[in-house]
Amino acid sequence: MFAHYDMTHFPNVHVKFNKNIDDSGFNDFLNKWKELYENKTKFNFIFDTRDMGYIPIKYCLQMALFIYHLKQKPKQYLTHSRIIVDNIYIHNLLYIVFTIQRPVSPVQIIDSYGELLSQL
């Protein structure tokens, strides 16, 4: 499983990623995100990328397309996101995604020590 969703502190949805990414795992990650929208309840994300490994660039393009489709929805339920990043490679991938497609809601990128790296 590429992404583990923890919703025990809803509306805070914690998503912890691991090193193993494949098409199935990535699609599961996106489908769970879609399910949150189908619930029609406001929520926010805390993404933890610290255990992520190498991510092929194709997933950046798929993520940008997913964000584009989310933005077409009449109502947005994602209020904001925090992304914990301690790897320059992952940080650069996020930059690529958000350059192709701006986020749905405000995003804070923070390092593993809790310091703000950037705000979108």
C-alpha cells in the first residue's frame, strides 16, 4: 500500500506514504481522496512524505490532472493541506505538480522539524 489514510482525528486526515509506489497503489490513494469528496464534509490533509522513495515523474502528471478535475467540482471540501517533506527530490516533485496545476486549497510545505518551507 502506497498511502495509509488515518481518519481517527477527522476532519484532520493524516496520509502517510511509503516507498512502494505502483499504479494500483497510486490509484487507491486517489480513490480514497475522491471518497472524502463524496462524503460532502469539509476536511484537511496532513501528508507525511518522509518515508517516500523514488517517485516516477508520471505520477506528478497524474496528480496534476487529478487536481484539475477536483477543481471542476462545484464545491470544494478540502480546506487546506500540510505536507511534511524532508527530501529535496520530493520537494521538487511537489513544485512540478503545483506549477502544472495550482492546488485546490491552501498548502503549507513544512520540513520534518515543523518549519515552514513554502506556502501556496
